[in-house]
Amino acid sequence: MGASAALASAIHGCNTKTSNQLVTKSSSSTEKTEIAPKIIIGHWPVSASLSFYLALEKGYFKQAGLNVDANKLPGAQQVVEGLIAGRVQGSAAIGSSNLALGEILQPGLFKIIASNPSNIQNVVDEIIVAKDSPIQTIDDLKGKKFGTGPGPQNQALAKGILEKIGIDNPQVIQLETKQHIPAIAAFSALLVIVFNSAYGVIHATKNRILAAKVMGANRFQIFKDVLFWESLPQTFIGLRTGISLALVIAIVAEMFIGTETGLGKRIIDAQQVLNVKDMYASILITGILGYALNAVFLLIEKQFIHWSGK
């Protein structure tokens, strides 16, 4: 907790006065005193921020006379951008490379009070095993395989830590997230397509359904020869909407969930190193790709569903 509390008062914005006032009463008189200025701390969901979460929830900042508020951000780069823009006044955890880029952009902006909230007495790094695993100590991990987040830096860091604690030649495997991204995008698109198809079936022309019944068609024949064709125009609307949604979700997932390749990773990598040309070029390519996919589906729809709207 001490490290995070110290970091909370480390940045330039902490000296900004606020108009909030607190009235305190004593037995002799009533006087107005200004409360401590609000300190907005940017944080992102990593174990290094655990002590900050605890300090905030347990009220340790208030006990120390600090008026601290939390602002959750997707990553370290966004925390640095918030610090530069003045939206946040401190960080509970941050990447050293991101901090270095911020220092280049605005020299002298940052003051580091604590460089790591983890020490011998307060450890926030951990090795996670299955709930029913017999592994209880570090020695039990020898000869086992370890999984880490994607990226060679995570793999190298994990190997170095494991070797340091006495595990020779540790087997560290990167847990890739490539399959997660298509799954998330496909699920999102599927919902849109299903709802649009259902809408097309529900709003099928009643006269055509009644005509099929009069001619003796059974339920399967009505579905095959009437409802299926009646719902196709709405289904294609769902396809066009779904493909656009899937593209957006895939790009965002590549940016924040993590992957080794993809336009989303290219965008976020360019942003982190302040490569504006590459970043906007990737965004432009994404827009062109979305427009092209929509145009292809429109062309197919006009070519094969000529009865749409009739």
C-alpha cells in the first residue's frame, strides 16, 4: 500500500487547488478549512496495481489525509497520455518504456516515488496453479511447464524469474490469444445475423404464406419455399452489419487483448512509439477494408436477391 500511496502524490497535478471546502466544528468556534485536493490516479488491471486497489477499498488514503479517486484505463500508454493531458495526476502502475516516452514528450513532468510496489515483505507477483493442484512450494514446480502472456518479453521475464528462484531450464510457453479474437468477433456477428434473420421470418408476407397453405404445402415446404426466400433480404442486412461489427471488434481485441499480428496490434504499437504516420495509415486501411467488405455484400445482394423490397 505504501508504494501506491506514495505514487498517488508523485505527479504535477497534486498541487492543483479545488473549490471543495469542509466545515469543521470545535468547542470554541466554527472555521472553514480546505480539504486536500482531489488526486485522480490512473490504473490498469494488473497485479502491480493490487496494493492500490486495497488502499482505496480499505480507506488508507483517507486515513493519510489524501482525497484519492481512481480512473481505470485499458493500458499503460493510456495512463501516460492521461498524465500528459492532466486528466490524471498519478499512476498506481506503469510500464517503464511508456514512462520514458512520456518523459521525452514532456521532460520534467514526472516524479517517481516508488519504482516497484513489490518487495520481500509485500509480494504482488504470483504463480497460479489449479485449485486442486498438489503443488505447494517452489520446489514442487521443478520439471513443470509454465504459461505466460503473449510476447517474447513476458517469456524472457518469466524464465529469468524462475531461474532466479532456483528452477533450472524452466519450460515457459506463451499462451497465445489468437483464437479468442475470432471467437469474440464471430459471436458478436452471429447475434446480429440471427436477430435480422428472425426479423425477416417474422415479417414475411402473410399473403404468400396463406397461398402456400391453400395449395396444401406443409410446414417444411412453407419454410423452404416461402420463409427462407422472404427472409433473405433481411438476412443480408444482418450479414453486412455483422461483418462490420466483427471487423471493429477484431481490431479492438487485437489492440487490448493481445496478439502477435493484425491491424489492431499495428495501430497500438504505432501509438505507443508515437509513430503517427503508421498509426493513421493502419486506421485508414481498416476503414477501406470495412467499406470494401460492405460493398461486396451489397453487390451480392443486388445480384442474387433481386426481389428485395418487392
